[in-house]
Amino acid sequence: MNRSVLPALLAAVILATAPLAAGRAAPPAGASPASTPATVEESFRAADRNGNGLIEEEEYAWQIVQMFAAHDADQDGSLTAAELMEPDRRLFRAADANRDGKLTFQEIMKCKLNDFRRADGDGNGVLNASEAASFTPVAR
Ligand SMILES: [Ca+2]
Ligand SMILES: [Ca+2]
Ligand SMILES: [Ca+2]
């Protein structure tokens, strides 16, 4: 099961927009090593559910679904800053298309799929390990 990895990846995936690269780049000041969830390879393997060495869009979407569900404490179908604990405010606003202070599943998915397509350097609809590793946050 990927569950043990997912909670640690949540904030990164939803808002830091670097799900697959988590733990690779040196964390910014203030991020403790203890909160670094996994190496790139571990994240990649966790995301690669069918084990074919590529992250398909469905696999990526599945991760988002899992993370969304894990974070939506009150199960109202949207994530508030409080539910996300300490979101990056710029990224939160960037994802909050209608500026209501909540991220709906659609808002997050749209934002994350944009990231996916940006990371997909050769545009073949899947991320290989190197594309995943070069996944870079939008707002940095
Ligand atoms: Ca795969
Ligand atoms: Ca909620
Ligand atoms: Ca919103």
C-alpha cells in the first residue's frame, strides 16, 4: 500500500506542486529533514502503480484523489488552508481559481494536471523518471 507515503507527500503534492521531486532538492529554510517524505525514487515508485517505470496521467490523478481525500477532514469536498496545515500561500492562491479560500477537487486537479503537462517534456502523456525528477513548482 502507498498509504504510509501519502500523508507525508500531501502538502507537497497539493500545493508545493512537486510531488515526484519531493526530497530531491534541498528543502527551503525552515523545512525540517524529518518532514521530507521520500526520495525521488520512492515517490516515483509509489506513484507508479502499475510498475511500468512511467507515471501515467491516471496514476498521477489517483495520487491526487488519495491526497485530497486524506486532507479533507470535514469531507465537504474542498480543502481549506487549515485542512492543509501549512500551505504555501502563493500556491494556495494560485490554485484557488474562484478565490473563495477553499480548493475544490476541480481546482486542485486542474492545477496539478497543468503541472503534469508542464513536466511532460516530450509531450507523450507520461512522465519518465527524469521528467518526474525535474518536476518544478510553478510559483518558485
Ligand atoms: Ca505507470
Ligand atoms: Ca474540507
Ligand atoms: Ca476555490
